[in-house]
Amino acid sequence: MTTTTDTDRTPDVLAYDELLAAITDPAGREILDPATGEVVGRAPERTAEDLDRAVGRARVAQPGWAAVPDAERCALLLRAADAVEASAGALAELLSREQGKPVQQGPNALFEVGGAVAWLRATASLPLEPETLFDDETGTATLTYDPIGVVGAIGPWNWPVMITVWQIAPALRMGNTVVVKPSEHTPLSVLGLVHVLGRVLPEDVLTVVPGGREVGEALSKHPGVDKLMFTGSTATGQAIMRAAADGLTRLTLELGGNDAGIVLPDADPEAIAEGLFWGAFINTGQTCAALKRLYVHEDRYDAVCEALTAVVARMPMGRGLEEHNVLGPLQNRAQYEIVAELVEQARAGGGRVLVGGDPDESAPGHFYPATLVADLDDDNPLVTQEQFGPALPIVKYSDVDEAVAMANRLDVGLGASVWSADPEKAREVAARLQAGTVWINKHGAVDPRMPFGGIKRSGFGVEFGVEGLKALGVPKVIAS
């Protein structure tokens, strides 16, 4: 396999219309803008047979890719990052039209594309040297990591560009080839991303196969796939585990979360209000590691409710292409209905709606207003079920032990957060929370240098950092 590492060449800049024309199929399935219902483009619909051919090509390409020195693979990832950055405007517009998130304001479509660039560069820059386990009078042992082979990546619709990069960048860095199956809701964004990356990477090293459930099931049980990476619901993750069992296919599963946040009695409500807002409502609440249930000490409860309501009330929601908006629609109608039903159950259960909760059903698009519901019991469905949308329940507590117990009682554990003016006290509480990551005075702030993953029914395995690279390799010990 020949590769090009001419990092001085300026990447091509693709315009939106040029990118869309390159990935759409006139006979494909219509993809609608969740804000307007307008047609964004037509996505090709592949079959299980197409998937089988893609996996076959990936298997043929993999030994040659693995033989490319690590430094050259890293250089290609850096070039790939440059290519994505050069066409960020087109990718962000496509993402906004298809997924719904704003282009400009807040953690937006440009933010997501920029995150993909950052993760490509960070993944290429992570050190992974052979590790000497021991070297003494008894002998020597070293630990290295070989490629796994072909990696199947199944992505979600909420952060389709960035999460796809989270899956493929470390897989490629470690010498694997990758076959991507995007969500049926957001195939165009992933097709656009892979088209841009494909202008840099060797042929068949990275392939995307859009399609429905048939394609996802075929990828999950394909004997030519050596590892599966999946981000999505717990139920789908369980189905993937069952499908992968016969082949003992390795898995990394980042599944549903229902992240708890605890506000301690010393917290400053005004100082934390905007952080709480973004922790909960980033991407209109459609984030696995978003803040989804908030426990507030009775001494700060009213003040936090008031400060957070003020922040929510001033955040505009609307079509992502309109520059002033910071929140967009829910990506699909099914998710809209879940959020609406949970808010109604909260209201019926005695919850006090502080803001929101009154969608305009006559308006186009899947817009559900940012909603805060106070005075809820901890067993209300809005608290116990992952809403995955712009509705945050607020629960009052009187004792920190009580708050920790409520935060830990559910069967998920992706992320959590503690909010306090006392860092030491916050760390003490954080150590007691059952989650893969616990943030202090922020929520959901992932970083390519630190491992990320869940516990309990939020999945297993980690992504990011050196540990994430190792998860895309097979450990090999050489002892003498």
C-alpha cells in the first residue's frame, strides 16, 4: 500500500452544494430537515450484500494499512484533520440541516466539526510506545499492541460527525480498517465526513455503508468484523452483544446515560446557573453524557431554580441556519414524543413547570421548548427515564448522603457532576458517585486526552486517550 504524506499540500475546500452532490443518490431515501420538514438530500440505501462486499474490501486492505509505519499513519490523520477543517463550513451546514443544531451559536455544528478536527489531531499525537514490563535477572518482557483487523463502527444521530471520528480515528491509528454504518436519521453528515476523509486516506481503509436495520444487523454479526464500536441506546447495545456473541467479536459500547448532578449547600446559584444550563441543554439535551437529573440542597433550591430559569428563558431556539439561535429542534419526531410524554407525566405527578412545557404543535419542525420541572419526587418518570431532550427535572434534598443515594440508585452510570464552592468537598462527593466520569462545576466536558466510558448499563470499554488507543489493539507480550 502506498501512502502520501505531503503535509505541505493545501487541502481542497468543498462548497456545500459540491459536497451534497458528491454524496447524494437521486434514487435514494429523502432526508428531511427536522426544523422545517424540507428535503435536505437523498441518502443512498445499501443492503446487507453491499455491507458484505465493503467488509471484504476492508479485509483485503487491512494488512497493507497495518504495514504502514505508525508515524505515517499519524501523518495521514493530521492531513485528514486539515481536510475536514478546510471544508468545515460545508460540513457544518449539512450537519445543521440534517441534525438540526445551530451552525453558529453555542456548542453548535461548527463546534462539532471542530471537535472532529481536534480529535483527529489529538489521536495522531498520542504517545504509544512499547512498554517494558520488567527487565531484570529473571528476564525481559515487553508489551506492544497489534491491530485487531476490521472494525465496525455504528454511530448515533445526535453527534454524528464527532462521534464517528471518535470511533474511526483511534481504529485507523492502530492499523485497523473501518466500516461505518451511520444512523438512518443522519446518514448525509457521515457520508460527507467520510467523503472528505477519503480524499486523503488510501482506498478501502475507511468505508461507509448507509442503510436501515438490515445493514446494522449484518455488521453486528459479520464474521469478517473483528471489533464493533457502538454509541447509542442500551437496548440496541444489548442486541449488538447478542449478535456478536457467536463470533466472540470484541466490543466497545457507549450506551444510554441518565446523568445526575448534585448541587451542594455551599454552591453559588448565580455562578453555576449557566454551567448547569449547558450541562443539561447542550445539543438541545440530545447528548448521552448530558445532565439529565439535578439534585439541589434545600438551602439553595429556590435560588438555583430562579437563576436557572432566567438562563433558560433568554436562550433562543429555532432553525439552525438562523445565526442567533443557540438551541435547535429535536432530531426526529419519535424523540419529540418521548420528551413531551415525560413532561406530561411530570406535570401529572405534581411537578411545577418553571419554564417551557408548552410546545406549539401547529409550528413546523420538532421543536420542544427548553423546560425545567421542579418539585418532583425521585421516582417520577422524568427523573428515572432518560429523556434525551430539553427537559430537566429538579429534585430537592436535605442531606448529602440522601443525594448520593438518589444519584446512584439507577442502573446507569455514564457521567455525573458535583457543584460546589469547596473543591475538596466536591471531590469527596465525586468519589462516592457511580459513574465513568464525574465532573466538578461542569458537566459533559470530554477531552481527547482522558478516557471516557460508562459503567453498569451505560456500557463498557473506554474511548479517548492512550487507553482508548489500546482498546483498538490486541495486546502482545514478548518475553525472553
